[in-house]
Amino acid sequence: MNYTQGMLKDGALSGKTILVTGGGTGLGKSMGTYFSELGANLIITSRKMEVLEEAAKEITEKTGNPVLPLTCDVREYDQVEKVIASAKEKFGRVDVLLNNAAGNFISPTERLSNRAFDTVVDIVLRGSYNFTLAMGKDWIEKKQAGNILNIVTTYAWTGSGYVVPSACAKAGVLSMTKSLAVEWAKYGIRSNAIAPGPFPTKGAWDRLLPGNLKEKFDPANKVPVGRVGEHQELANLAAYLVSDFSAYVNGEVITIDGGEWLKGAGEFNQLDQIPEELWDAMEMSRKGGSKLQMMWAYMNGLRKMKFRK
Ligand code: HXC
Ligand code: NAP
């Protein structure tokens, strides 16, 4: 057993209806596929029907469970309400909302037009609160329990240059997650989030590592465990959080990034660039070795450091 395999027992999500925004591609599709494998009814939404229909067909063929594709621009509240109405018409109810849809690209902030800033904030923050508000009102009115899972990023709390609209918007989603976890718990509605580190998807890689940046920056180099994420390990975490096994988890944001953001945060973490030989030289110097030995050790260490990537 390892992280590339499904974790929950068969049927863990049977009887649940789960709505995934941005569910036709990337991580949304991977999480949705696993929910369906575990027995859930699925609704996937985004702006492109062909993409959704193809994903729905592929998922149903794999799992044998129903998937309803519905187009919706998450920025438009009336479209969001229509999606929820159609989902209920098909499945009777929605139990879980996964706010996964996002827009993002890299740019120096001063180069952004105000429309570009709006676009990202509107998809990420407005889109998430549109679905949360419409779904929450419905659950509360019907006195039905609900479960909200939001996908944020690790820079939701640290901030990050060059993706400032996304950082602002994800910070807002993070705050909504924690606020509603308390306010809506009395209605039986839980609210949690996942903060993923780098997980390769076409959508993210094309926009965050455009052109030959893909060859120049390997995101795995920034991750202490030495690799990027596998979709199944994110799907495992998401499936746990949308299942009843996590009934006592509320208001939590779980980071799944191989230690990436902490590596950037720790004052001396970059000392992993220092080769063993240089540590040897420093130790020798501390313990009072001969000058010649020390010089040799330092030079050897520095030479190794030079040739390190
Ligand atoms: C600067 C840009 C731009 C870019 C668009 N704009 N791309 N500005 N750099 N690369 C500007 C446009 O010029 C325009 O402003 C405004 O933004 C709106 O652009 P449209 O193309 O009209 O918007 P729209 O068709 O709604 O498309 C939204 C999008 C697009 C965000 C621009 O990339 C998209 O559809 N993305 C969806 C999928 C996605 O982004 N996935 C990645 C998620 S990854 P003007 O002023 O000219 O009108 C993610 C990972 C985080 O979030 C963490 C990783 C570790
Ligand atoms: P992706 O495949 O591009 O997913 C984004 C989805 O959002 C697409 O299906 C897109 O579909 C949909 N979408 C965008 N704008 C929309 C709108 N206005 N209305 C409705 N749907 C819209 O990228 P991904 O990497 O899987 O990202 C999924 C989530 O993970 C995002 O929340 C992202 O911020 C988060 N995340 C990803 C990474 C990573 O390394 N991949 C890391 C941290 C966080 P359409 O364009 O067809 O509408």
C-alpha cells in the first residue's frame, strides 16, 4: 500500500451527492473520480461543456456511478443557483460542496490591468462564496446537514509575489472557511480546506510555468521530500474530509506539500546546500585540527558546493 492508491474502504461515500466546481480537469477531476469510485453521485461544473461531458463519461465508465456535467461560470450567482437546482432535480439533494475552481497566472503586479486582478479574485473568491452562500442557504432552509471543502494554497497565509490576486483571493477563502466553520456548525454544516503544494496539472503548469520556465524551474527542488504531489494522495485527503469519518474535523486547513512552505520559512533551511565535506571542515576547525588538514577540507567542501545544482 502506498500514496498512489486509494485509501478509504469501498462504498465510503455511497449515498452522498458531491458537487465539484472545476471538476472537469486537473485536481477537481482527480478528486471527483475518487469520490465516484467510493460510491458518490457527482456533479461537475465549469465553463466548458465538451470538457465536462468527456470527463463525466470517462468517470462513469471507470466507476459505474452517475456524473452530472453542468456548465456554470462561478462568478455568476444566478448560474450557481441554477446548478444547485439542477443537481437537486437529478439526485434529490447535495451533501457536499467542493470549491475547487480557480483562475491564476504569474505576473509582476504592476503589469496587471485592473480587469486582470478582478478576473482572478472573482473566480477564486467570488466563485467560492457564491457557491457557499447558495448551498448554505439551501441546506439551512431544508434543515439539512452539509459539508464544505475549499481548495486554497499554502500562500493563502504567507502571501506570494507574482500571484498577488490569487494570494488575496485564497486568503479570503481561507478566512471564509474558518469563519463559517464556527457560524454554521449549529446547522450541522462543516467547513474545511486543503492547501496543496505543487501538484502537476496542465491548467496550473501552463499558467504558472509558461514557456521554458517548466525546464528552468523544477518545483520538486523546493520540496523537502524531493518530489511533487501525486493526485491520488490529494484525492485521499479530500475523500476523508468529505466523508463522515472526519465528522469532528471542522475549521481545519490541511497542508499537503511535502514540507515545501516550511522550507521557505525556516531561517537556516537553505544550509542544506552545504555539503558534508564543508561540515567536516567546520567541525575540524571547531575541534582544532591542523591548518593544512582544515584548508584541504574547506577547499574540498567549497569545490563540492560549486558543482551542486
Ligand atoms: C496578465 C492576464 C493574463 C496573464 C489574462 N490576463 N491572462 N494578464 N498575465 N497571463 C488578463 C487579460 O488581459 C484580461 O485583462 C483579464 O486578465 C481577463 O482575461 P480573460 O482571458 O478575458 O479572462 P477569462 O477568459 O475569464 O480567463 C480567466 C483566466 C484564464 C484566469 C485569465 O487563465 C483561465 O481561464 N484560467 C482557468 C484555469 C486556471 O487558471 N487554472 C490554474 C489554477 S492553478 P484586460 O485588461 O486585457 O481585459 C492555481 C495554483 C496555485 O491556482 C498554487 C500553485 C502551487
Ligand atoms: P485547473 O485544471 O486549471 O482547474 C481549474 C478549474 O477551474 C478548471 O476546470 C476550470 O474550468 C475551472 N474554472 C476556471 N474559471 C472558472 C469559472 N469562471 N467558472 C467555473 N469554473 C471555472 O487547475 P488545477 O491545478 O487542477 O487547480 C485546481 C485547484 O487546485 C485550484 O483551486 C487551484 O488553485 C488549486 N491548487 C492547485 C495547485 C497545483 O499545483 N496544481 C496547487 C495549489 C492549489 P474552465 O476553464 O473550463 O471553466
